[in-house]
Amino acid sequence: MTTRTIASKGMATRQKIRLAILFLMVLLFPITMNYFSVFLIIEGSSRGIMTFSFFFWTAWVILALFFGRAACGYLCPLGAFQETKDRMVPKQLNNVKYLKITKYMLAVAWVGAIIYFAITAGGYQTVNLLYSTDSGVSIDRAEGWFTWGSIVLIVLLPVFIIGRRAFCRYFCPWGVLNTVSTRLKNFFRWPSLHLESKKDNCKQCRTCLANCPVGLSAADMVKAGSMKNDECILCGTCVDNCPNKAIKYSWGRP
């Protein structure tokens, strides 16, 4: 098996760029909200219309076949709100086992709703990328801020109560889409982005746990001999903060 290690030069810079992108996603969310809207997909499907968000989430699934859950770590606006909060008011993630099934149930319900309404509408007949966003700006009326505030509140409440990126960990159905794609790429073992480890380098210092946005201990994964974890968003924080260089980004067959 041949794997090409991605250059680690400028590791600190990589995280600065990642966080800058996420912060930009927060600032632009009043403009871009509808372009990610999971509700507009359902509404559009009920009218036989493919919205921009339909294509966005389709691309989200396809990209994960090659990049795993990296989009969650670098591009997701909901994740951006959570990490912004975590940077300002840190809170260790609590492990709540009975909540883990929630996001999978929500994912089935959401995808099921899209399929159901598309079928009842007689299939898709047209494409409207600016559906419900004629001005090109998501919030162009005062009531739009109520929708914005509701979304932000729903995303941030679990983070304040349960801990870092708790919405991702327990409630995000769209992360499930990337999880499914990641499992597919791992099963078929085609070249893709993934993490690899050097077990002998790991000193179990737990720096990875202290820095991981989703509260994972990469040290335990290194010790177990596998970096595969459904909750890993491939943000590279463990790669860039490990003092012993025990983890690295790689591109190849996982």
C-alpha cells in the first residue's frame, strides 16, 4: 500500500486559515443561510423544484467520498458557530450515550421527507437556484432575522449545555451524510484523505483531547492502531498540535 503524506510545513498557519474560514462563514450566514437551507430542499421538493441547497448537500455527500468529514471541519456554517462559541467560552464535551442515536433518526426523517415530497410532487420538473432568495441575500426582510436567530439558538444550546460541538456530536443529521460516505470510501478503499499515525511516537500526553473540537482522544485511536472514527471531522487540529508528530494527514488508500 502506497500513501503520500501531506506536507506538514506551516501547521499553525493551517489552523489559522481553517478558523478564519469558519469565522467568515459566521459573518456571511445572514447572506448565505438559504443556500444551505435544509428546509428549502423539502419545500422545493414538494413543488418539484431543485433548489441551490439541493445541489449543495448533494455535493456535500459526494465530496465526503474522497475527503471524509473534512467539510464539517472546514466549511460547515453550523460548525462555525459552535467553534466560535467554544473559542470564547470553552466547555468540555460530556459523553451522553443515549443521545447518539438522535442525529441518525433525524437524518432518516430529513432524507425521507425529501424523497416523499419529491415523489408526491411527481418528481423534479425545474431548477431554481434562487428559490425563496430572489434578491440573492437570505435575510432581506426583518422576519428573516427570526429564522436566523432560531437556527443559531438551536445549534448553540447543546454546546452551552453539553459541551464543545455538541450539536455536531448528537443532533446534526447532515454530518450523518458525511459519515455514510466516509464509511463507503473506507469499505471500498479508494484513495482519499485520512489520518495516519506513528504509534511509537505517541507519549499519551493527551494534548489531542485538549484541543480536539469534537472532544476525541486521538491518542486512544493511535494506541488502538486505527485512526478511523465516525465523529472525526478531519480538521487536523490533532495533527497540528501533537508535540511528538504522532499523527499526520495522508492521501491514499486508507
